[in-house]
Amino acid sequence: MAKHPSLTGHSKMSRRIAKIVPTYHIEEDNFFCSDNAPDNIKEKRKAGFDKIAAHFYTTMAKSIAAGEQLKNSVSDVDFTHAYRVPFQFSQFIKDKIKFSTIVTQTRGNQIKDLDGNWTYDLSGSYGVNLFGYEFYKKCMQEGHDMVRSLGPVLGSYHPVIAENTECLKKISGLDEVSYHMSGTEAVMQAVRLARYHTGKSHLVRFCGAYHGWWDGVQPGVGNQRNNDDIYTLKEMDKDTLKVLKTRKDIACVLINPLQAMHPNINPPSDAMLIASSRQANFDKQAYINWLHELREVCTNRGIVLIMDEIFVGFRLAYKGAQEYFNVKADMVTYGKTLGGGLPIGVVCGKHHLMKRYREDRPTHICFARGTFNSHPLVMACMNRFLHAIQDELIQSQYKDIDLFWNNRVEQLNDKLAEHELPVKFVNIVSVWTILFTVPSRYNWMFQFYLRAQGLTISWIGSGRLIISHDFTDEEYAIVMEKIVSAAENMKKDGWWWQGNNMSNKSIKRQIARELITSVIKRSRL
């Protein structure tokens, strides 16, 4: 079978189950001992928790107050705050722990909040911040200077678009370019073009891969409609190749190269960190071998191979994942950092795949427009980005990039091991995830200990840290010490207590019992 056995691999089933999972909350009496920890550990945890909450309140009062004003008015704020931790603990966390999300200034790789606190940024602005905030501020300023006399003229193009297009053709190794306003839009257009030109109905995505929030590529939890034109298959698996070799309805295959860190698993998030069973292990050569096999099958079967480089484009190599993994795609999508600090989505493709109409059938078109596509300010900032990354210093960063970042992660892991801390980092270049080496229900608390040390991380917590490439060795040494201190404090406060023959399996069994109890209680109401 080419489907992965997990719920992630069965989109319709996962949606059905998601609809029936009952909400229940672990109340304060059990919050600090939901793993049946003894009273002395419970008190340690509570004291540590109260200390962090008080630290945030006393040092971030203005920022917290400003953030609270948004909670009931900006839906993103409410959603991200609700899903920072597993739902069983979410209500208590929302009530008790509040911290800064309102910021006013950056310098290098640091961010300042309303209270004047400077923190090191490990969130990477969702992958946009690749070269440091000063780099992007310069791109934005120079871009504005280039086009300020034109203003928001749309439909016509600023001359800078020609240079951008030629540069992207060289980077992608492809023939044509189309511009969009987000990575999600770029993926939508690539898939639509693949279906249009092949005349086939289905796309293949791999289990766990994220390609934006369009429901046409997100068939699982979070999507409210049924998708009957998507195959979610196992990545790095011979059964998938068999499906591609035999089915006649497949238009395209979407690849998110970031999945090489954790094939067939959803992007890691602390909202799902119910135990210590998070997995990640990047084997570059194995992924290269897989992509080459996939490329061969797609070529032989006339299936469009789409490399979704929205996240990793320009991070892994100058010419992106195609260069890094030594594979050629039929279409490539770019976004995030390419906009030089502004929103962008780009599709690059072969001539015959990019054309949106047919010479012999004038009403049979593939429509794709957008009001702000090729906005002059975006084009100008992109141009400054494309020029800036030609700099000798930035180009030198791409040489031995694996060795450089693997050494940095190894240094950090060595320090953690030296202090006997149950934390380990796994990386693909400068994108990291955190693994926990002892069973615990409370690993998600680590995000708050990191924040208390002056480190900014994304709302998904320890699942993904995104490091900008402007960190000096001295700055990186400071960050390492902060991470080690955070882990030491969390260990000292008892969150990694081991007892009662605790294991990941026993934790999951306990959660299953809690769910069943919740269902029974609801049925009696």
C-alpha cells in the first residue's frame, strides 16, 4: 500500500476523528501532576511555572497589554495563542502565561518589544529572515527608493521586472516566470497549470507535507471540504513509485524538501507534543536517491514534478533545493525571503507548462491573475534581494554550508549532553527541530523557558527554530548558553521527572483514558 499507516496518511479519516475528539481541560489541581508526579515534584513545577509567569508580567507589561487588546479582534492572535500547547493544558496556559508578541524594532538578529526588551530571534519570521533584519531593511529601503516616483501602478510593469525574471530563470534553470502575492498562490497556480497541460485530474502530495493553506493541497485536518483529486502517499517508499508508474490520472507530484527532516510526519508543533515521541533525522544522501528515483518515474510517465521551495529556496543553496539535492524539477515555486521583506510568490516553469491558453482552442484557458501581482514595490525589493545575494560574503556562506551548520548544531548538542540535559537538536542547514530524550507530558514547557532566557521563537514552539545566517560565532555562543540555561532551569524545576515506569506508551495510554472519560461525562450530560 502506498498510503502511510498513520492518520496523517489518511486525510478523510483524520478529519472524521478530529471532529469527534472532545475538549477537556486539566484543571489547576492536576496541572502540575498529570503524570502522577509526587507532591514535592508538583510543588517544584508550580514554583518554576509561577516564576516564569511573573517574569513575563514584570518585564513585558506594556507588550502584554497591547497583545491582549488584539486577542478578540485579530483572529490569528486568538488561534495561535490557543494552540501553543496540547489542548488539555491550553486553557490554563492562556489564563496564566502571557508574554510579548508586540514588537517595535530590530537590529541584526535581535527584536525589541514595547517594553524595550531585546531578544535573539530564532523564529526566522516564518522563514523570511534568512540573512538578518538589517539585510531586509536595506532591501526595502532601496526598493522604495527605486519606485517611489511610480506609486502603486498595477497592470503595467516597472522595468525592473525584466531583470528579476532573467535572474530567476538562471537560478531555477527554467524558461518562464509568473508572479503572485504569496507562496500559497504560487502553489495554486503551479498545480492548476499542471492539470491544464496534462489533462489529468489528480495531484500527489506526500504524507505530512505542507504546501500552504489552500484546501486543494491540504486534504487533512483544517480543510472543510472533501478532496477527491488528491493522493496522499508515502514519501521515500517503493510502493509510491509503483502507483506513479501505473495510474493514468496523475497530473503532478508536489515535493516540499523540508520533509527530508521528517518524512511522512506533519511539521512538528508543540500543540501535538503530548509525549517525547517527536521524530527527526535528516539523511541527505537517502533523500537525494529518492528524488532521483522520483524524477525518473515522473519523466517516464509525463507527470509534472513541482519543487515547492517556498520555505527552503535560497536557504539550502544559492539555486535552492534543486542544487542542494542535485535534481531538476519541471516547475519550482519560490516565496518568503525572495520578496526582500515583502510578500511574494513565484512560479518558474518550462515554456510548455507555463502557457495559459491554447492556440487551437481559444476559449480553453488556464486563468490566473491577481490585483497585486508584480506590484512595483515588491518587484523593486526583490531586485535588491537578488542583487544583494550576489555579494561575495553571502556567496561564500553557501560553500560547505552543511559542514558549517552541522558543526554548530553538534556544538550545541555536545553542551547539552555535557550537562546531562534530555534535549537534542536535529537540523537541515539552519532549520532546526528539538527532540526530547526522556518521556514527559511537559516538554512543551520548554518554549517558555527559552522565552524567559530572551529567545524569540514561533508560536509552534520547539518544533521548528529558524536561524538567520547573520549570527556571528560570538552571538551564536550566547544563544547556546541561553538554550542550555533554559534546559537546566526546566530540569531543576522538575518537568522531566522520571517515575512510575513512565514511557511514551504509558503517557499515550493515560491520555486515551482521559479522552474516554471525557466522552463518558459528556454522554451523561
